Amino acid sequence: MAYDITLPEESLELADQYTLRDLLECPAFQAFLVSAIGNGVRHFDKFSDVVDDRDELLMFRLAKFMRSIPYSTRNACFEKVGLIYKEWKARGVI
């Protein structure tokens, strides 16, 4: 899959100020992050033409992270995000 999205270096430097734990401990981000990481792990193969060894290692670590979250918790995060998107869609936000 072609991938031409590049985040600005300034944004990446600002991201260095936060940890994944910081974001996961914040209720506003928790469900979205678990859902996003789960989707990234699940669909990693779609980006095989643009990944390198560093990406492969990161994916291995993130897959291990996802397996450490109980299935019921992962499922609750996916359901929460789905409900939020349905609400947004019903209100015309998306």
C-alpha cells in the first residue's frame, strides 16, 4: 500500500514529551489508542512495502503490548470507539 503521509519533525519532537503510558492513563485517549494500536497491529501487513527493521521491531513490541491487555478490555475499547463514531455520525460530525 502506498504511504505518503509524513508528520512534521516539530510534531514528532513534541511527541517525545509524552509516553504511551501517559496517553493510556488519560480516559480521553485510552480507548482510541488501544483501538488504533490494535488496528495497526492487525493490518501491519498492508504496509510491508514501506516498513524497515525498526518498524518490524516496534510492531513486535506493540503486538506483545496488545496481548498483555485482557481480551475483555480490548473489546471494551473497540466498542467504546465504535459507539463514539456512531454518535458523531448521527450528529453529523463525521
